[in-house]
Amino acid sequence: MSDVIVIGGGVIGLSVAYELSGRGASVTVVDQGPLGREASWAGAGMLPPTAEAGTAEPALRLQSASQRLWPQFSESLQAETGIDNGYRRSGGLEIRYGGPPDALHNDIEFAQQRGVEVEALSPQAVRHYEPNLADNISSAYRIPEMAQIRNPRHVKALLAACTARGVRMIAGTPVYGFERSGEKIIGVNTSDGVLNAGQFLVSAGSWSQQILQSVGCDVTTQPVRGQIVLLSAQPLPFGHILLSGRKYLVPRPDGRILVGATVESVGFNKTNTAEGLSGLLDFAKGLVPCLAEATFERAWAGLRPRSADGLPYLGRAPGTENLFVATGHFRDGLQLSPITGTVMASLMLGEEPAMCLDDYACDRQRPTMDAGSKL
């Protein structure tokens, strides 16, 4: 019997399993599908700089704490596994085109107030950094500390590290509910029977809500589809991560370019659509016109779990002694995975977490989720 069963083998569940196993706990990870192949694999791997330490905003506190962990986390994973997750600081450019020249003024002020280094750029200056950008750019700023990793490689490194640390991996095994005695969970019901452990963690992304309903834990989340296109171009026509609102272009050193992402409330539907993909391709060509000649490699979609207030759920499930939750990270799952692994491992081992988790509690007050709301 394992000390801990982690339900959900994405980047959040694997990061917690990595931390727990590194502190001596025996861990089993169980997932309904292939390990690490849902939203964790589907994302673009952007790691934006965030507020300096000490901010009072719950979302920014998590982001700031996680940002400080990424360089060492990546280095440790590579030392243990030999797998390079692609962590590098490529810098970013936030861009608006066809609009007023002061469109980003408030964003620049807000970033500077939070201690994030940004450089306001004129349309001429931004083209000095990236000459292949469109001519109609109206405003921009540069984010020198913006970093990226390659999601599939990072998940591969986590899987290899967890395996080396003795974590048991069970893929293709749906979870249906729990066996309990009073406030104590004693087992989890799966398609292959009951698995027993001393503690349990639900980190199943968009599927966490369904799993937790059987124990009366209300962690309302909404699956949000994100479609992504993969292009390739040699040589790369730009080197910075390019952002414009919620959409982005992420260049990889090997000439591949990720174009993302849609934000769609469509339930558990991961299909690609003509409208979604054409919108992304139009965005890419509008920002970098020469991408009209890029090679289309493929497209995919992932489901990100969004909570009603935008904050993840991190903590003990109400009414239980030994059931814990780490879900609802929405678009920030990869970015927040190092701090999530650290604080949840501490909490589950009876240690004091590195930060207070009250703002992320499963029973916190939060707005009502509107399934039909526009995202």
C-alpha cells in the first residue's frame, strides 16, 4: 500500500508526486488516460515574469513564488534524468496593432508597479527587435525576463524523475469514487478495483470536479478548450515570444512556432474547429506576415480547468482527514506547478507550507460559475 495516491498524472499531479517521493513518501499516480497527455502536454510553455515577492494579491503570490523556483527546478530535473525541458529566457513582446498608440499605457504602468521589468517601445523600436513584424503595429512593450519551456519534454522529465524515485504509475485507469470510513478516505474505486493508501490527492484537472462530487467536495470548475496550431519556418522569422492579448506566438529553437490559443467554453469537447484554427492562422499572419509561407504541421486542443474566481484549489477537502485537492489552475498549470508541488507536499506530510493557502481553500467563498459566460 502506498503512502499517497495521486489521482491525475498531469504536470500538477506529477510535480506533487515528485516532491513527495523526494521526501521519502511512497506514491502511486493513477490517470484515466496516458500520463501527462491532457492540458499539460497541450500548452505552449510560456513562463511570464510576475510581481516581486510580498504582493497581497493571491494569484500574483503564487506566480511570484513559482517563478523563483523554475530555474533550479529545471536544473534539478535535467541533472536527475538527462532530459532538457527547454527552459530558457527568450524575452517577450506585448503588441497591439491598428489601434491607438497609448493602448498599452495602463498595462505598462501596472507591470512596473508590481516590479516587473518592462520596456515601452515605439512602433519603430519594436521592429528594431523583430524586423519581420507587421507594419501597422501601434504600441508595444518588451518583457526581457519572459521565459519558456517545452511542455512535452518537461512532462517527460517529470515522468522519468518520478519513476527513478520509485513512484508507481498507473495509466488508462478511470477513478469512480472513494471508499471512506467517517472522515477518513481508505481507498479509491477504479476500473481495476480498489486502491488503498494513507492519503489521497485529486489533481485531475477538468475532471476533478466529477471525482470529488462523490465525497461532497464542491470545487466547481469549468473545462475551457484551447486550440493551438503548430507551424515551422526556417530560419525562424522572430526570436521573442509575441503576445497580443490572449493570443501568442512562441518560437522554438528548432524552427517550430506555436500559435495559440482559443478560449472556449464548450464542455468536454477537444475537437479542433475550422473557425478556431482559421482565427489563429489569421492572427499569426497578421502579426508576422511572412508566416503565410510557413509550413502547417498540425493542430490540437486541450481543456484547462477554470474556477469561478480564477484561483486554483489547494488544500484539504472539507469533511475529510486525508483527502487533498490541487486543481483549477486554468491557463497557469505549468507556470504554477513548481510551487504547487512544493506546498502540497508539505501540507500532506504535516509540514508548514512555504506560503499560507487560505485564499485557495476548497471551501472559500467564491462567485457562482456561469457555464454560458463569455470568457
